Amino acid sequence: YETALRYATERRAESPEESEAAFNFVMTFLVEMDDPGLVLLPTHRLVRASMPSPEELKAKLSPFFSLEEISLAEADQLAHRQLVIALRGGPVWRLTLTGLEAVARLDAADPQPHSAAWHDLDVAILHRLVLQELLGIREHGEIVYTRDPQEARDAVTTGDFTAAFILPAPDVSELKSVAGAGDRMPEKSTYFWPKAITGLVIYGQ
């Protein structure tokens, strides 16, 4: 949709008189946000970057989270403000956020701060507080995404990645709050299900 908007803006600059041209329109699929069949699924993060030792990592995380060591099989049993970090060859921790103001404080220093609703997103807690602030991972090239929690488990079991970060499913109400505040959801945080049936549409005049 954003690509279509940028394209329309560029074409209108070239041909402002063509108000009915095809570039001014885009196909859209609308779904009622309160439809009980609409769900958001989480997108988990896999990291190849070197990680601190478990002891060092625990020291970094403890001021902001309570840590509970769990089995890898329990890694997707999560509630809001929780996430799991599984280390290659190391422990698996379920983190529960205790420093509720941490993301807001960090975000306030950014050039484009976000809304309070954005600060409370689990994916924002992961990226802004854990990955960026505590681990210094800022490049998207260091992060691989998967929607399959089993794939995330396998990634650290096989040793292909140094860590897997597993997130709870976001709620549609969270998206509604973020949008209502005039904000945008973070990248790779809104995987809607079910998907609309795919097909091919040809436009002709």
C-alpha cells in the first residue's frame, strides 16, 4: 500500500491533470477489526551476531526483566510483556518485563519518538530495549525472521544461529491502539491470518 502511495505521488507530480488515471487507485481488501476470525501471528527473530556469555547476558537483562529458565519446548508459552531468548548451547529464559518505563525513556531520545501504545508492544520491547540498547544489534542484516516457533527452536539447536528470540502473538487491539495514536507498527510485527485468497488481476481500459 505504501509503495502504491509513493508511486501515485510521483506520477501526480508528472501528470497532475490525470485525476482519474489508474495510478490514483489501488485494490484494497478490508476486514472488520473486531472479526473474531482475524488474528495476528508473531514473527520471531534469529540472530547470528556474537552474544555475551550467559552470565553477562543475565546481568544486562536483570535490571529490566525477571528471568525464568524454561525448556525449549515451553518457548512459545508467552503472555504480553514476555519474550523468550534461547542461546546456542546455553539456557532458555522466559523474560518478563519489570522496567515498564524503559522503552519510553529510550525512545524519547530518538529523533522520531513513538506513542505510549507503541512502547508497550512486545516487538518494540525486544528491538528497542533488548536488541538495540542491551546487545547493540541495530543492523537488520544481523536478524533473520521466522513465523515458525519450531524453526526458531531448531535454529539454535543446530547451531546455525547464536540466539533465537521468540515473541507472543500480538493482539489486534494493540494494532488499533498504535494506529489510533497516529503511529506505525514496527517492521515484521503484523502477520495477519487468514490470508486473502491470492490471484491475478489485470487492469484494462
